[in-house]
Amino acid sequence: MKKIGLVGAGAIGSMIARRLGSDFSGIARLWGIVDIDSDRESFQRRCCKIRRRFDLESLADACDLLIEAAGAHAAGEVARAALSRGKDVLVMSSGGILKDIGRLRRLAISRGGHLYVPSGAIAGLDGLTSAMAGRVSAVTLVTSKSPLSLSGVKGIMPAAIKKPTVVFEGSAAQAVKRFPKNINVSATVSMAGLWSSRTRVKIVAVPGLKENTHELTVRGDFGTLTARSSNFPDPSNPKTSRLAALSAVATLRKIFSPIKVGT
């Protein structure tokens, strides 16, 4: 049975913890939880009946697979802790590892671990991955969000946005730097496609919007692919989509399944 370590017990981490208990019985077990908020960590450990306390290093030593659900600020550290030990790691906050992906790839190869990045809140990643086996000339991502979900971003005043407003247009690398808590999808798309400098991103703030919308367009020698997803924000964290957490569960199913469908 695989031992799973979870880093981050917020909205996504809590959902993953529940699903590990219900969906993977006899296959994998949640072995430990680490969170920067000690009260939140203790609450989640009680819910999952985990008595032992870990820090990141001891959790990486004890487990076969680490899951990062703590945010971009922690993603790189969690990935390095797992991969340096030859362990596997699933990273939700893909924006936090974008700059370091080359080094993490080399570390995974040299030590024998694997880095998994779920598709998150976006549709069409399988088509993009397939298209990259040929020639791809352009990848663009247009994301529409409620202004409230952009609270805390420097230079953006959500209350002042009264109509649909383009708040960003540029490369995926620039988007991740300015919106580290909001736009992991752009990092994931760039990793699967033309990388961060050639992936174009537009972010639109739409007052009253109830769903986070992502539209991916890929052009290449295969033709044109367009995929659009409209996702409800997570009830406990409007900065993320519920589909993002579900994609982590789906990735775990694919990891542990003897039959793997799709790219």
C-alpha cells in the first residue's frame, strides 16, 4: 500500500484528504499532513485519525508520494524534498515550479522520482499534449474571473471594476509572476505546450461572474483546437476552482490504475 503525504490542509488539501480515505482503500493511505497553520493541520489530522506529527523532511522520508496543496510559495520546496529522495510528487501549484522545472526534471531523472502536474481547472490539455507531438505554432489562454477573486493583486482594485476589463495580457511567465494565487492554469498549459515565454495569456475581470472560465486555443499542423471550461469556485476559497481539486483525485486514479486512458 502506498503511503501518501499531504502538504497543505486548506480547501484543496482537505478535499484530497477526504477522497484518499474513500476512493483509494487498499491502494493508498494518507500517512501524514503538514500545514503552516498548526490549528488547521491539527484539525485535519484529527479528521483523518493521524496521530503522528511530521515536518516536511520527515514526511518526505516516510512517504512514497507527496502531494503539494499549499500554494505557489511552497511548491518548489515540496517538489525538491520528494525528488531528492527518489520519491514521487504531485504538485497542484504549478506556477510555483515553473521557473525551476528544468532543475526538477534533472533531479527526477537522476534520482528516479516522478513529478505529476494535474490538469487543474482547464480542459483540452490532452489535446495540447497530443498536438505537441507534431508542430504547434500558437497557444493562447483567455481566463475570465470575478474581480473579487483577484483581491490582493497589486494594482487591481476589485471594487472599481464595473464592466468586463482586461487586467492582464502577456506571456504565461509574466502571468504567473503577477497572479501567483490565481493563474496556475497558465503555468500548466505552458509546461504541456510551448513553455512560458511563448504561451500567451489574457485575464479578464468580469463583475458578477459566478464561474471561472478558461478558453484554450491551440494552432498547429494538426489544425486548431479550442477547449472552454466554466468552473464553479471552491466554496471555501474563491481563488481556485473546484475542478482543480477533482483533477488531483483523477491524477491519483491514473497513477494507481493498471489501465491508463488518454494522453
